[in-house]
Amino acid sequence: METPSPTSNFEIIDLPPLLVMGNSDPVRKQLESRISAGLHRLILNLQPVEFMDSSGLSVLMSAWKKVKPFGGRVILVSPAPSVRALLELTRLHEIFEIYEDMDAAQADMAA
């Protein structure tokens, strides 16, 4: 996971190229650590993600569930076609806000 880009009221986090069972636990722990530290508005950059399995979906859902009680948000940005297909197949596109453009996601989060 890349170093996040902090802003005044949200954080952009780049996810790794593979979000699978082999690395999902450390990614989940890093996200949970940020949420526990008070970050409840996250933009997860999926552009680097080339492949995601059900463990990766679990990481996304875990972050969403942890920020919801605080009125937080998790926005997904630039999923690859295969990742978008997985989100749609599992109907998670109905839960997450998904943007193709980082600028649009940042503008929405900042509003």
C-alpha cells in the first residue's frame, strides 16, 4: 500500500496491484489503523489494482463497515474493468460510491 495523500478532511490511499488472500490482512490492518486514528473519510485508489479476489472485497467491506458508525465514507476510484466486474457481480457497486476520475472523487468528498 502506497503512502496516503493527506488532505484537510479525507485521505487518499493507493491500494496494491494485487489485493488477494496473501496480502489482504496487512492492507486491512493499515486501513483499520487509519480509521482507529480518526480517519473516517477515505478515497481508495483502485487504479493500481490489477487483480482482486474475495479477500480484497472483504478488505473494502471491512473499511466501509468501520467508518459507517461515524458517518464516514469510502469512495472507490478508477477500478480496472475486471475489478469493476467483480464489484458489480457481488453487487457492491450498490454500496460503494465509485468514480472513474480522482478529481471528481476529491471534489465530492470535499463538498
